[in-house]
Amino acid sequence: MKDMTISELHQKVEREGVKGFLAQDEAETLWRWVREVAHKAPCLEIGSYCGKSTLYMASACCASDSVVFAVDHHRGSEEHQLGEEYHDAELYNPQAQFMDSFPEFRKNIDKFGLAHRVIPVVASSELLARVWQSPLSLVFVDGGHAPETAHHDCTRWVTHLVPGGILAVHDIFASPEDGGQGPYDAVQSVLQGGAFEWVEKVNSLGILRKRDSK
Ligand code: SAH
Ligand code: MG
């Protein structure tokens, strides 16, 4: 099940009913950028949930024999908690009274035969960032949407990107009527730093590239 085409991937994701929050055009864009840069260094995502984005990133890693670090505490964001808009009862443990998306994540990665491309890190982005030291070719930010969380995830992780590396950020909404401004504002902060250039936006997925340092 190596190196599936993008349409085979879309079809299998649909067929298997993989839970998640990534639209097809966003998934394809993420896949395309991972294919472009993953030969330079491993990739990393913040916010794996049930593995939808992970599957596209991992599959895109096959061509260059690369890997993706899939970071998530698997306890869900604010909107996934009991009683909130995106709560999924199938991912809730009523005895323990917490969300746990990790079993579903693992099941999906195994089902697609991609375990050899994925290094799950069951931890918060903040905790891992404190000790992380390795260069990365692409960072996909899709974790917590609170302004301080989005700001942390964008500004902290980009320091590990290699020159020409990609920052991909989900849920970018230029207008507050369309969605929360945390990720949008975080991307503006990164751009203001001057080390990144804006590349493209597909649906709500924004792509920035780290300039070559001269
Ligand atoms: N990328 C996924 C959707 C991610 S939903 C897809 O393609 O479907 C957001 C995820 O971010 C949730 O699983 C939540 O547990 C995780 N998350 C929220 N805040 C986090 C943090 N501070 N550190 C790590 N993961 C976090
Ligand atoms: Mg998202």
C-alpha cells in the first residue's frame, strides 16, 4: 500500500469514513507540499485527531523515504469536549470522562499501512516544543485555535524549519464572520518577522515558505 496516488487516497479516506476536519482540496495541497520538501528533513504536524491529515502527509512521505511526527495530546480541543459543537460520542470515554482520539488514530494509520511513516507523539505541542531540536522540512499547524495556542504553535515551531521549509496553517479566516482569528493572527505575526513569504491559500489552508538565508 505504498505511494498511493492522490485520488486513490481520497477514495480510501472516503470509503473508510476517516473522521476529521480537512477538506479534499486542503488535503491535496498538504500532500503536494510534503511531496515537494520532505526529502530535506522530517515533517511534523500539530493536531492529528483521528489521523486524516496524517494519512495524507505520511503517504506523501513515501516518495522521499521521509517521516511525519504526529503531535497531539488526543484529549481534543475546546470544541470537541462533551456538550460542545464538534463533540463525537464515539471518541469519548464516559468512565474516565475524557476524550481520547488516539485509538481511532492508530486504527486509521494501520489500516492505510502507513505506520512506518508516522511517529506519533502523544503530548501537547507546548511540552514537546520545550525539548525539540531537530530540523523539519514542513510544519502543519492544526491544533488548538485559542489565540495564544495558535501563536505559540506558529512562531515556536517555525524556528526548526530548514531554508525553503514550509509552514502550513489550517483554519485561516481573513474575516471574523467566517471563523476564529487565532490562526490568521498567528500567520500575520510570522509574516511580520520577515523570514517567511506567503505562497498560497487553498480553502482555509495557508502556505508560507521560509526564505533562503543569505
Ligand atoms: N488535523 C486533523 C484535525 C485536528 S483537530 C484532521 O485532519 O482531521 C485539532 C486537534 O488538536 C485535536 O485532536 C486536539 O486534541 C489537538 N490539540 C489541541 N490543542 C493541542 C495542543 N496544545 N497540543 C497538541 N494537540 C492539541
Ligand atoms: Mg483545523
